[in-house]
Amino acid sequence: MPVENLLEYDRENYDELPFGIIEVDGDGRILTYNRWEEQLANRGRDTTVGRLFFSEVAPCTGVAEFEGRFKEMVAQNRVAREELDFVFKFPGESKLVNIILTWTPAWKRGFILVKA
């Protein structure tokens, strides 16, 4: 499924997808957090939805390589997609993951997709 189709996909079905989905607004506030991501990060959606991803939930991502790229995509106000590898620092371990960052200005939404 193309990433762009996630905006039209029923969010109830996000839990069935085999990768992490973190839907965010332009400030990085978490709107959706799927089960796969809950298991990877060992954080429930009850403690993540509504919070700022880059500073409150995953502060290790508050660097130019990650948050900076997302903010640049939002500022350019155009549909954007970037891919990067990133080391997440979880309590007790670090994990290399592949990240896809997206932004769709018409919906004022973006996705942080995570594959381990």
C-alpha cells in the first residue's frame, strides 16, 4: 500500500499492519499510534496519543536528522516523503530501524512509519 493511502485507510485497521504507524500533526503531536509501535517501543497509546513525539515520547528523535527533517517538510508546505535509518534508544536497549517520514499539507497530517 502506498504511504499516501494511509490517510484514507480506516485507522481501526492500523493495528493489522506489520510496521509501526505514528500519525502526527504539524507540531509533531501524536494523533494515532498503532499496536506494532506499542510493542516495539513498549509504550501504550494511552500514554502517547496527544503528546509531542519529538520531545515527550521519543526525545532521542529531537535531532536535525529526524525532527529537523520533519519540520522542514512541514515548513515547505508540500507533499513530502523521506526515508532514513535511525537508532532508537529505548530503556535498556538501542534498536536500528528504518523510518519513513511523510507530510500531506492538505490534511495537515504526517506519518512516522517504523520498520525494525
